[in-house]
Amino acid sequence: MVTFILWSSFAFTMAAGVLLLCFSLPATAGIGVALILFSIGTGLYACWVTRRIPFTARVFSRALLPAAKFEDLNGPAYLMVGLGFLWISVWCLGVIGALNFYYPALTIIALVLSLMWTAEVMRNVTNLTVSRVVALYYLRGMQSSTQFSFQRAVSRNLGSACLGSLFVPTIEALRILARGLNLLEGEDEFMFSCAHCCLHVMESVFRYGNSWAFVHIAAYGRGFVAASQSTWGLFERQGMEELVDSDITSSVCFLTGVCSGAICTIFAASWTFATHKHYTATASLLAFFVGYLMTRIGMALPQACVACYYVCFAENPSPRLFDSTIPDRLVTIRTGREAMVTTPRFPRRISTA
């Protein structure tokens, strides 16, 4: 399934890009080129992480086992998806009204950022609900109430969800950018010293704001910063930093949303071009945006289960609850028996020769 998601994202974004190019409109051509370039990057990424796919698939299958014990655990995800659909419907009316403002472009950008943050909050409410139920099952063997966990997520933990929704995407995006710069090779010592410095800064900031924090927020009611520190401290004590850094669960969930957005774009662009040709680019962007956000909210459940699997193992690696999936992977990484391209975690030494 992981392989299917990766290559489906490549295929559908490529198809959407080619379709928009075929319309021969300036706006759709620009969007089409962007989608084609993204699909090429997705294909290269799928080839790069090929060796990680079997482990990721196994983690997904193991992490989702506790979810089967709670029949109503899908309820919060369905509720948030429905609420997201209603909110996006109202948001579309707001975008239409923004066209009459003095600065429509700035207003629309502000509305887009607002919708992204709101959708992320909805996703993290589901994340917190699932994380509490699954984490308490792992750590205490409790059959926690999904309804109570949801009420806790939208009341006591809502502030942490809002704060995390604002900072986690920004921190992780900057961290990925810093890593990408450090993967490049060159002779300009000053530029690469700056790149290494940026990586060091982002690794330090990542300790105080990361997506793993939602497990301890849900389980113990900690604040966002304290939970980020505690979860990353667990990984450091267990020597799991490289393991969680190489995890591609978040990438799989992200590309699932992109694939959904591309499919929505194909249908919306085809219909709009046949009926309202001049609005094809606008409808295509809106369809992609809505499809992506709705799918990301729905993918909160498997992503939360995987996060609980890692964090709870780091906190209590009991063989009664966990099999040898993570220990075997740690041995493989430490002994170097699996050759794979890794991303830099800390600044490398710059040769002065």
C-alpha cells in the first residue's frame, strides 16, 4: 500500500499537470508545469526511499492493530472531516466576497493561510483523540473512552493543538530545507558553513516543537513545548533518533493528500473547462486545495497510531506489547547492514584542506 500511494501520487500529479497543459491557457499551463515538476520530484523520492518501504509498511500494519480494538475510534476523524467540509464551504463564500475588497490578493492569501491552520487544528484534534486512546492502551493497558478523549482534545488540549498546528509545519518545513542544503556539495566554504549553522539551529529548535509531542500532550496533558522535549528525550535515551528521522510515515500521509488533490483537480478542471473555460485555473487550484486538506484530516488516525507506536516503545519497550520490528531495525541501522542514503542530522565537519 505504501508503494501504491507513492507511485499513485506520481501518476495522478503527472496526469493532472499534462491535462492542464493541454488546455493551452496561460494560467493552467503554469499550474500544469508546477504539477509535472512536483510529480518528477515525487518519482525521484519514491526511488530514493525504496529500501525504507518494507519497514514503513510493517510499522503501519503493527501500529494500526490497537485501533481495531476500539470500534468508535474512527468517529472523531469522520466528524472532523464533515466539519472541515462545512467550514470549507463557508470559506469559499468568503473568498468570493474577498474579490470586492480593496486588496483582494492579500485578503485571499490571508484566508488561505487561515484555512490551512484551521484544517491543521482539526487534524490535530483527531490526532490527540486517537493518541490518548492508543497511548493509554500501550502504557497502562487501559480501554479509554473515545468520547472522553475527544472532549479532552477539544477542551483542555485545544490550546496545545492550536499552538502545534501553527509551529510544527513551519519548523519541519525549515528543517527539511536545512537538510536539503546540507546534502549539496560544493567548494564555497562560507555558504556551507551557513548551511551547517542553519541545520544546527533547526535541530535545536526541533527539540522544542515537533509532531511527536502530541502523544504526550494527549496522554499526560503536558504543554506543547514540554511534550516536545520529553518525547525527543525518550528517542535520545533509546538511541532512536536516526530511526525516527528516516521514518517516511508523514511523507506517505502528505503524498496521500497530494494524490487526492490531483484527482480532484482532474475532475474539476475537466468540468470547468467544458462549462466555464476562463475559471479553469481557479477551480483547479481550489479543488486541489480542498482535496488535499480533507484527505489530510482523514489521515490523522493512521499517523497518530504510528506516532504512538514509536513514542510508547521508546517509553516502555515491553515485549508483551511490541514485537521485534523496532529493535531489529535499530540493529540494522547501527551495524550498517542496510545501505541507504541518509539525510544529515547534525552539521558535518568542514574540511579545511
